[in-house]
Amino acid sequence: MKDLIYSANDWLNGIVWGPYMIFLLVGVGVYLTIRMGFLQILKFPYMWKNTVGKSFAKSEGDGQISSAKAGLTSIAAVVGTGNIAGIATAVATGGPGAIFWMWVAAFFGMATKFSEITLGIHYREKRSDGSYAGGAMYYISKGLHQKWLAVFFSIMVIVAYFVIGAVVDTNTMCLSIKEQFGIKPLYSGIILSLLTAVVILGGIKRIGDVCQFLTPIMAGIYVLAGISIIILNIDKVPAAFAEIIEGAFTPRGVAGGATGTGIMAMITIGMARGLFSNEAGMGSSPIIHASAQVKHPVEQGIWGAVEVFIDTIIIATITGLSIVISGTWASGKSGAALTMYAFNEALPGNIGGYIVLISAILFGYSCLITANYYCERSADYLLGNKSVVPIRIAWCIFIIIGSVGGLEFVWSLADTANGLMAIPNLIALLFLSPVVVKLYREYFNNVKKEKGNNL
């Protein structure tokens, strides 16, 4: 029975992450990038200044939490164990070239995620209690007028994030703790379940408060470690980049070598892990951003592009580059264990392993307290507010289950769920692109008038 389930998932995964999915994923990003004049390049200084540059500024407009708090909460949701274990798995499986395709997906994903969040704010709904509800299910239903597709998307959010969040993140954290201290995963899982329950019972406001404090700390620790690795191994950096670029077109980590099959498999691995890491195209982040206090949808949409940049271009790249610099990608290790090994090799003493462990715990925990919110809002869309408490209880139970799950199959199942979730969202983004472009031009034309500058 177990082999049958594994085989069925592999078959479905092959369809979901086949050439057509790659074309849809990147194609939508390319299309949106062109329609908005390469906003991820030309508008990036403005976007950075008005997001990260205003992380603790007060917001104006309708919403439950500040724009920055929503943005940092969303970053906390996407900067998870995928940045440590997922990227390591991609490099171990597809070779250094997988990093290049991860960059490609991230570059165009910046436009994709900008569009998702902009639409999420534009089509969000205000509840009778003053709260806001939004996400891809709302713009699929209200903008695309496809209620059935919105229902399918909501179901897939619940399935995907129970796998990705409660199982995958917990699994990675518990295995990392076991690798370093020998503590049984089940014990770690129980503690994580209790710590998660304390936060999620307080709703989006408590989650936002925790993430506003946690996100800068967890990202800062990992980025500083990455910078240290680059400085200490500066002589190896040019060769590492050369290996990544060369490997992108002549893969060595995939069966099939430089054949077409090998290249396509490596491209798929890199892009799949990139999507898992930054969630561009999945339609999940707008669920959190829907609570933001803003006057215009694009005011929050710019957080989307910055999220992808921070998550993949900075944090995920640190993982991949460290593995290539240290030469450990072909060691036979995978997941968080490979990243720990690489950091230990690239940094003096055993400090690298402890940094990865701390980061894995912080990244994973931030996802545990935020991904649950995705499931809550999706269940609320399907069944109403009565479903929220049962989702929270089930979430904490699945954290314990995830602590003893098998890593290889869990990652494979996560990829399948990701793809099924992304398809309806990407279709909606494509057909609603005129709305995004209209809002984009409207917002930046107003900025030009107010500032008197040329953006």
C-alpha cells in the first residue's frame, strides 16, 4: 500500500510539475513583467524604500494590522525551512545548476507576487465585525467569476499547507534537532505544537506582533552567517558562480547528464524548490496581506516583489552558494543535514551547524504560526467561521504527526500540493492582468504627481 501511494504521488507530481506547468509558472511571470515594464528592476529602489525601509512606520487606510506588519508576517510565512532544507535538496538532486533556475523563477516571480497581493487587496471583503478577508479565492470568485475554481483553490490551500507547514517544516526542524543533539523528533514535535498553539489562538493580530519581532532577527542571523562564509571563502566565490552557471545547462546531479531529460529535470527541480521557497504564483500570501491597512492595493502589492527578493535572491541563495562553495553538494547528504554540513565546512569550528539549527527552528516556527492562518481563512471561505477552531486543533495535531514523518516522501508530496494549488491562481492572474496593470499605472502616476519625480 505504501509503495502504491508513493508511486501515485510520483505520477501526479510528474504531471503537475511537467513542462506545461513550468511554462505556465514562468510564462505568467514573464507576461506580467513585460506588461508592467520590468517593475522588479525599474521600481525596485522605490519598493524597497517603501516596504523594508518603513518596517515600523504607522499605516493609513482600511485594515486590521499595519502594512509593514502584514508584510513581515508574510515574509515570516515564506522564509521557512524550504530556504534551508528545500534548496539543499534541490542542489543535491539537480546539482549547482538548479540554483540558476531558482533565480530565474524568482526574478519573474517578483512580478507574479506583486500582482497576487495587489489583486488580493483590490478584491478583499470587509466583514461585519470589522475584519478583512481576502486571497486568491476572492479574486478568482469575484474577478474571474469562477466560484468552483475558488472552492478548489481553497481546498488545495488546506491540503498544501497541512503538508508544507505542519508536516514539512516540523519534520525539518525535528530532524535538525536530532542531527545536532540526538533528541527524539516526537519530543520536539510536542513542544513545537504547544508553542504554536499559544500564538495562533490569538489570531492575526498576535501572529503579526510575533512576526514583526521575529522576522528581522531570524533573517539577520542567517544573512550574517552567509556573508561570513562569502568573506572567509572569497577566493572560491567566482568558481562557485561559474559552476552554477555552467551547471544550469550541463547538469551533473541529474540522471541523464547533459541530455534533454536531465536538463528538464534539473530546471523543474530548481523552479519547484524556488516556488516552494518564495510561494510566488501560489496565491497564499494575499490571505495575510488582505488584513493590511492601506489606501491603494499597489501600496501593499510592492511587498510581494520584496518578499521574493529577500526570500530567494538573498536567503535561499546563501544556502545554495554555501553548499557549492564548500563542495559538499555531492556528499550524499540532503535536506537540512546537507546545509549543516556545508556551513560547518565553510565556517570555523562547529559554529556553522548551530547557526543552521537555530535558523531552521526560527524559520520553521515562523511558518507554523503563519501557515495555519492560510488554512483558517480558506476553511472560513468554504464553511464559515465555525471551522476556524477545528482547523487550529488539527494543525497542532499534525505538527506532532509531522515530527515523525519521512523526509523524502514529504517533500515530494509538498511539491504535488504546491503545483495543484498554483494552477488555478496562475490562470486567474493571467486573465485578471488588465486589472493589475490598471492599478499599477494608476498608483505610480499618482506617485509621480505627488513627488514630482521620474520613477
